[in-house]
Amino acid sequence: MGNKICLLLILLTTVFISSILLSCERIKPSTPPPLEQLIPPQGKYDVTIYRDEWGVPHIYGKKDIDVAYGLAYAQCEDDFKTGLEVLTLIRKKSGQIEGFRGFVFDYMLELLNTREIIDERYESDLSPEVRAICEAYAEGVNHYAALHPDKVTCWDIFPVSGKDIVAGFVSSSPLFFGLNRYIEPLFRSRHRPNIETPKMLGKNDESSPLKEIMENLPLGSNTFAISPKRTADGSTFLDVNSHQPWTGPVAWYEARLKSEEGWDITGSVFPGSPVILHGHNAYLGWAHTVNMPDLVDVYELTINPDNPNQYRFDGKWKEFKRKVVQIPVKVFDKYLIRIPREILFCEYGPAIRRPHGVYAIRYAGYGNIKQVEQWYRMDKATNIDEFEQAVRIRGIPSFNIGYADCKGNIWYIYNALLPIRSEKYNWQGILPGDTSETLWTEYLPFEKLPQVKNPASGFIQNCNSTPFQTTIGADNPNPNDYSPTLRIEPPEFMTNRAIRLLELLGDDESITEEEFYEYKFDWTYSKNSMAAKYVRKIIEEFQPEDDIERQALELVKGWDLKADPDNLAAGIAILTMEPVVRAEIFDRPIPDLFKLFRNKAHLLYSIHGKVDVPWKEINRLVRGKVNLGLGGGPDLLYCVYGNWTGKYLEGQAGDSYVLLVTWDKDGKVHSRAIHQFGSATQDENSPHFADQAYLFVQRETRKVHWEFEDLKEHITREYKPSEEGKS
């Protein structure tokens, strides 16, 4: 009987595999397009790239398009691999490359109608200048690919176009405010799911199927600005410090851009970005931090029992806009199968048909393709009024902005497209999808967004915290002015980083530049933080059961709440409380604190033979052959998030590109920066693969060569991309 069953299973498997093979096609090797489609005409771009002693590209061109072309080329030199991965995603080729793992993102782009929206609005919604720099950036990528065909893994995405560059912004924007957290339950559950508004994005979201896409999104960010009224010498200070993954599609890349058309800025970009996303020019600078308002709603539709392609809306049956797409997916490494998927659109937006119902998704900024337009205008602004006009474009649907300028102005704004919703409904669950009462069409006016401009305190800050504690004193926004339907982070939503900045800046009425740097790299948990709360609970309530646990408890009792490299108590304390704090922030079940403490104490003892292990032996920066101990840690101003390797925490995210900007009392700018690795983000053979790591672990920075006269003394390589590859 057993043999018969095995034979039957073999036969069924064979039939199944055969049916797949019959319905699929063999993968054909991709071939490059003609070189004339990839290499721009001679003389089209006039740009020179200067590499400084740290390998940072300084890109000088006649026109803005020259600079965009040069930026693309420089990025490709330092990390072509990640750029290709991003382009593969946005060109809906992930399934062909990654198999079923990549199918998910291809489907999501089809669901959100990304390419069709861009095709429709590219000419009308973007200025000629922005389209030109996107096209120039694309040509820089194409040119590099043509000269380095051995590095191209998929020629099907070439030639890259300006629309591809815009698609990268459009497709990634909703992921930053958690769109996946609403879509995933619809697919994961066999029954009507419960959908709740996420409190905050986090790295360790265990949901699927978009986990692979989302797991590398930022864990947090810091920004603070200090006006002359609070500095010792009348200077203005700005901290640009977005916390990002250290590798991948949202890891920072540093560049200095200068054209003769007024594009003159230094800062950082993601792979595929033709504009600086945050940084400074001669006049002003800004930084972003992640905010998490409720920008997404899910609706359950009522379907016509006599026609599954109709839904009820305001008492009438309406037809879905419907299409079926064939998504190619690689199988057995040799074949492609095309998986059909239904794509629906209704009054609310994209819709998903599941066994337990049909659901529509509506999110802020759907159909908006002006992200790159807004950043470009921010790059070129020369004063606070011009900068505000750029922000008013409202192409960027979320992200706080911290601003400072040469005139001493400082400004914080809770930048977001906040839907104006009817207060008749509970907007935290699945909404009725049969009435225009739940179909919001307007956003909170720009003027009414929470913001603080030139406060009497002389400083602003945001560290993924509430906008209602931006500073001290009466200039904070009033939470009573905002409807609960907006789901803005409440006044009590404070990270340790925000608490510490209010303590540090609020107690210092004459801040020096040295103190400005010191505060940025602070590695202390506030006595009022969640971390300190859980440490006190251990001290007051934990009952040790053996000598190892007694040693651990004594260590924690004497902990000064610091995460300096030689700290002997930081290891056991941080390893214990970090999972608990993370769970509380992200609204997850709180782990057993005492069980964690026991486990971590015994873990350290099993590895090191002791519990009092210096923090630097646990907290490590690893890059190729470089393995360095460092201070800092989770939710600190000197922020490091690590993954446990079995012996230590290997840094994965947190402080990455840090830019500290000073305008002196005369309005002249200078700045210092640091990257956790170096400018050559993927080239292990480059001297700049990890050369800045040694400064990073010491909390040191390097001078930004802003003026060319300064740069001249530090140039290690000078070249024109348009002449590369010529004999």
C-alpha cells in the first residue's frame, strides 16, 4: 500500500511539473541594446568629477543636466549593484530575476498602477527642468552600463529612462508611511482581517508577503537646529542625521553638486536619486525624519451578487475598471511562467479581491509624481521663502523637516498629506466602502500643519517624536487643534533621542560648536526614557536565582545609562531592554522582561565567561575585513542598531551619513560629515570601502570641502565621465 501511495505521489508530481513546463517558456539570455542607445552623443554633457581624499565625488558641471548625469555615473562607480536592483524593481522585472520572491513587488506595482500614472502625468506634472535632469541621470546610468557590460545582470531594463527614475520615487513613497502594513493582512488572513493603524515603522516587522521589501526601511532619524539666540558666538547650527540601513536601496550616498545654473549643494541621496534628498547649500539646509500619521484607509466593498465586477457606491452599482496582467516569474532557474492577476480600480483607488471580500485601498498622494520636483526645488532654494514654496508643492507625502539658514532662521514642520476625514467614522479599522462619506478628497491645508518657526527657545528638534514637543515653551503646536482622525503622534510619544535633546538643549543657553557636536553624538539614555523605566523595574523586582544573575543585577544597579565603548553594564542592560522597548513602541506584545534578563546574562557568560563585558566587544561595526568595537546603541543620539550574530551585535542601521552644518555670525557656511563605511559603498577593493569607519567609531567627523579652493588641495582623481572608456 505504501509503495502504491509513493508511486501515485511521484506520478502526480511529474504531471504537475510537466504541466508547469508546458505552460512556460525557456529564459532567453538578455542582450544589450545597441550602444548608440546607451552612450550619449559626444559633447552632450560637460561635467568633471573630482574625488577627494575620502573618495567623495564633487561633481562640477556647466548645467544642471550635466551634474545629474555626473551624479549617476559616480553612483554607478561606487555601487552599481544596488542601483541595478532598484531599477529591476521599478521596471517590474523582479519576478524574472528573483522568482516568486520578486513576484510580490511586481504585483504591487501593477496594483498601484505606477507606470500608467507616470506615463499619463510625466509631461503635465513635472517641469521641463526636472524631466531633463531625470533623463540626464538615466543617461549617466546607461553610459556606465555600456562601458561595464560585465557588471550588468539584466539587460532587459536598459536603456533606462527618466520615467524609470520618477517611478522609483513614486513606488517607494507609500512604503515609507507603512502602506504594506495595510495590504499584507488582506493576503495573509483566510478570513476578514483586523487592520489597525501602525504606530511606527520598524525593521523587524514579521508580516508577509512584503517583509523582504520593507525590512530595510529606516528605524528612525534625528534633526535639530539652533538659532543665534541660543549659541555662544551667534552661529546657527543644523544636524542632518537620518537613520538608515547601512546597505541596500535606502542607504545613504554622499555627493557634492555644483552647476553654473545655481545648483550648488552637498548632502546625500539614495541609489537612483538625481537630487540631494537632504543636506545644505550656501544659504540653507534641512533634514528629514520619519513621521507616522495615518495616511492609508482600507474599505470593504459591497459586490453585486449578480455581477462580481460591480460594487455599490451611494446606492448605485458601479463597474470596476478591470484588467488582467500576466506577471512573469522565474522557475527552476531556466524557465518563465506568467501568472495572471486581476487588477481592480474603484472610486477609492486600487481594489483587491480575496475569498473573504473585496477591499479598496486609499492612501495619501496616490497619483502624485512630484516628489523629485519638490526635492529639486528645495535643493535650489536660497532663502526660507523659496524653501517654503518648494515644500508647498507637497509632492513628498510624509517626513518631518528640520530647517536652518544663514540668516539664523530655524523651522520645523510636520510635513504630511493629512486626509480630512469625517468624524462620523472609526478610521482605525476597515471602513464601509459604499458611500462617498468615507471618500476623502482633501488634505489639511499647509498652513495648518503642526510647525514651529523661530521659537523663543532658540531651538527645534524632532527624533521620530511628537510634533507637540518640538521645543520648550509656548511655541509648540497645540494638540487640541488637531482632529483625532489625523492620527498625529500624541504629545506623550517621545523617543529617548527626543527626550535627551530637550534636556541637553533646554539646559544650555549658550551652545558652542563643540557642544553641538557633543550633543549629536550623545550616548546616554535619559532617566525619563522607556529604557530607564525597564532598568528600574529590573533593579526593583528581579529575583536572581544564581551567581551569574546576581552579577548581572549588580551591574545594572550601577549602570550610568551610558553606552560608551568600555561600559561594563551597557551590554546586559541594552540586550535586555531593547526588545522590550521596541515592542512597546511598535505596539507588539511585551516580552517577559525578567526572562530576557536571565537569558542575556547566561548568554554573555557562555560566550565570554563573565557578564561584565565591555560594550565594544558586543557592539561591532563590521565591513569586509574591518571589525571594530563601537559605542552608541538603539534609540540613542549616537544611534546604532545591530543584528545578533551568535557572538556579538553587528551594526546594520542607525547613524549612517551624518552632516553637521554651521553658519557663522556673518552667514558663511562650513560643515563636517561622516559616513559609517565610506564612499565606495560596494567596492571591496576600493580604499574607500571602509576608511571612514575608523572615524565613525571614535565619534569623529571630517571636513566637507565646500569651496573649490579648499577642494583643490585634496583632489585624488579628476575625470570627465563623457570621456571614460575612450582610447
